[in-house]
Amino acid sequence: MLRPVGGGREWQADPADLRPATPAERLSAGVRAANDRTRAGAETAAPVPDLSRPPRPVPHCVACALLVRERRGAQERHDRSAETDANVLMRRHLARDHP
């Protein structure tokens, strides 16, 4: 049984047809789930962070390190949209897990 990132209806899949999600797919799914939560009103309005600088990761945090890696990869590909997505997810992670 599989379930979408962020919740939703489960479905069955043949294990032989599955593969790991690519980093881009994981990033996209995370942004989509965050946007869905915001639209549903699950998150309250918070102060607007300083968007002139990228968010700083917390040392020794695996989730922060993975998001930094995604952001660097996007910068190397000159993919500003993916870079912004990584920054958005980093800010959400920092607010949720490192208040």
C-alpha cells in the first residue's frame, strides 16, 4: 500500500513496479504537501522571514543537510525554481523542527 506525501487515500501497487523517488520528485512532493496544508488552513499565519538570504541549516541535522544538498544541486543546474522550493522547505522545516 502506498500513500501520497502529506496524507491522502492509499492505493495498492505491485512491488516490482516501484522505484525510489528522485530528489526532484521528493522536493516537488514536499512543496505540494506544504502548499496543500497551507490552503487547508492547517498552518497559522507566521511572521514573514527575511527572504533576502537563504535559510541557515542547523548543524548535525540530517533533514537540514539533505535540503542544503538539494539547494546546492539546484544552484549548480541554475534551476532557480528548485532552489526556491528547497529554501521554502528549509524554512518550514526550521520553523517546525527547530523553533
